[in-house]
Amino acid sequence: MKIYRYTLPLCPADISQLNISDKVLLSGCLFTARDAAHKRMVEIIQRGEKLPLDLAETTLFYCGPSPARPGNVCGAIGPTTSSRMDVYTPILIQNGLRVMIGKGERSLEVQKAIMDFGAVYFIMSGGISAYLSQHIVSCETFLWQELGPEAIYKLWVKDIPVYVHSK
Amino acid sequence: MAYRYVSCETIESELANAIKYITFTPDPELPALLKNALANETGEISKDILNCMLKNIELAPKIEIPLCQDTGTLVVFAEIGNQCIIEGPPLPEIINETLIKVSKELYLRPSIVKDPLLQRENTGNNAPAIVHISIIKGDTIKLQIDQKGGGAENMSRLQMFTPSASSEDIKNFVVETVTLAGGNACPPLIIGIGIGGNFETCALLAKKAILRPLSKKNPLKEYAVLEQEILESVNATGIGVQGLGGKTNALAVHILTAPCHIASLPVAVNLQCHSHRHIEIII
């Protein structure tokens, strides 16, 4: 197993160097999004409006964090099942998204979009939130606070471990 | 008949301690099973992640960050003795009030929506819990408490087989279920299988089967053998830890059965992720 260190956002050259099953330690900025945030993003695109984040520069992390205790950097953080986002993902990729992190398999449509557009999907292990918390530098609500755990959070991470699933 | 009175404060306090404990500490036998899986595993990524899981179990109670951000639906199987009287509101109300309080104290993620289809508005406090009550003989209250995450629950399945079905058919159904689940259910899994009863009973049996102590064998030899066969078949799929390839897809298979109709053979498979958070308390 090869281990690489990368700083986000990844550029096309970074993605082309990766191979399936490589372990990658990612540092930089992640934006969380689950079902509700995906639905809103796709509705905005379909209405022809501008998204409040630049998908080409965005690493999307399928995650709903728990609230941080006062004095802590973050609460519990980890991936949710990616396939629930499959219905929304191709349109996000068509609009610039290139890097996704979650858990589990993707649909054939998503895998095709990943290949056609030179995107990459990383898997992060679920159920290791305390361990992952050691790799979180900061966590703040970025957008749609009213969605609670389904809001978009901006996370700064240091050497967070993921594995290349498809590219 | 002599009755024993139990105050709602006693139940609240015992339950609050139990929820706090399982938020940061998994089944006490889980680390040994993970270590054993690690020793037998050949998949590089599976080994790497098993190590992270063991580190997570050590770290969570020390830093009081939940084992998993999905602290799930709280499921409670309550067995109430027929000589026991609870002073205060009905038990489900006590459980929900405690859950709301503890969720706030522990900063648990609110993971429950009010309506499953319309609006899907978050209740904001993890209530309501799912409570199954049965009345037993005696003067004690037994609570089996389970924090059940959504990922593995989503990949669970139920099939109404008919009496011609064999053990092999059931085994194939389980293997098909974990194969469809892949990494979504966060393997390595604990697989609960309910056989018999009717449509709703076999699902309850499957959930209850998950809660059996991991080192406890099925008391019926035939089912103990079937559990072992299913475990071996599931681990031979190559799905591995988190679906990333390896020998470790499940750590245990538990079967629970009940009598059923002459026309039926219901089978439910309830998947439990590796973050196996449950406890039993007796009050």
C-alpha cells in the first residue's frame, strides 16, 4: 500500500498520480454535505443560480458532525454512506466537483462521471470518530445552519487518512 | 402479591449512565475480536483500518468524543417484572426525557427527524427512542440499551421464506444481504438473524440477536453450526473492512428463533456496524 501526502484542493495532476487503493493523508479544507445540503445545491444549479461555493475548488465530505463541546475543536466526525448522494453527484461533477470523500460503493452513473471528468472518490473509514478528531484543526458552520448536522461545515484537516476508491 | 416500587429518578439516573457509557465504550468483547481479525487479516487496507478502530476504542473514553458521530437511534428492550411498579410517568416518557437530557449534556448529534417523508425536520434532541416493552415475572426491570447507527440499519433486509426453504437458502440470503451492503454498513459487522415468528417478530428477533454477548454460543447446536457456517461464508466474500477488500467482513453471527405459522418461514437480517454500542442494566 502506497501512502501519499496531499494538500487540498487537489489539481488534475495530483489526481492523475493516484492509483486505486492508495492511502492518502489529506491536509487542507473540506466542506461537509449530506442529503439535505446536496438537495439544496442541486436545486440552486437547476434554477440557474450561482452556488455559494466554487465546486471546482471544493473537496466534498459526506459527513454530519456532532456538535463540539465548549473548548473542543470539533465533535465527532466521520463519513456517511456515499450512495445516498449518488442521485445528486453527476450534476455536481458536471458543474466542477472533482474530489469526494465518503464510505461505501458508488452507482455506475457516478463512477462514469468520475472517469469522464477526471474526478476522484476517496473512502474514509466509518466509526473511528475519536481517532479522526485528532486530525481536525478547525470546524465551523459555513452554510445553512438551520439544517443542523446536515448544514455545510468547513473543516480544516491535517493528514486525515483516506483510500482511493475510484478515479 | 408483594410489589416493588421503583422511582423514575432511579431509572433516569441508571439510563443516563448507560447511554453515556456506550457513547464512548463499545461492547467489552469487541476489542478482542478486532485484534483476532487483525491477526488473521491479509488485506493491507483492512489491517490498516482495524488498527485505527482499536486506537479509536482506546481514545474515545479518554477524550470523551463519541466512538462514531452517528450515535444513532436509541433502541431499548425493556422487560418489566409483573411485581414492579414504576413511580412516575410511563417508561417510554422516562426514556425520552433522559435521552433528551443526555443528548444535550454529551453534545450528541441530533439524528432523528419528526416525519420520515414530509419536511424531514430534525427533532433536535434525538427523541423519540424506539422502546419495546414486555412483561415478565418478578420485581425487576431489565433494560437492553442499543445505540443503532443508520448506515448498517439501512442495509438490513427481511424475506418471507416458505417452509420448503433450507438452511442453505437462509445462508445465501444473508450472504446476498452483506454483499449488497458492501462498505455501506461499516463492516466488520455483527449480523443478527431472526428466524420465525411473523413479519414483525422476525425483525425484532434479528435486532435482539445482535445484543447477545459476543462470546456466548447459540444454545442449540444446529444453530451454532449454522452461525459458524454463515460467518465463514460472509468472510469468504472478500468484501473486507469498510468494503475495501480482505477476510474480515463480519465478527459474529447471532441467530434468534421463534415458533411460526405452518405456512411461513420469515427471516430478517439486521446488520450491526463494528461500532457495537449496547449495554444491559437491571434495576
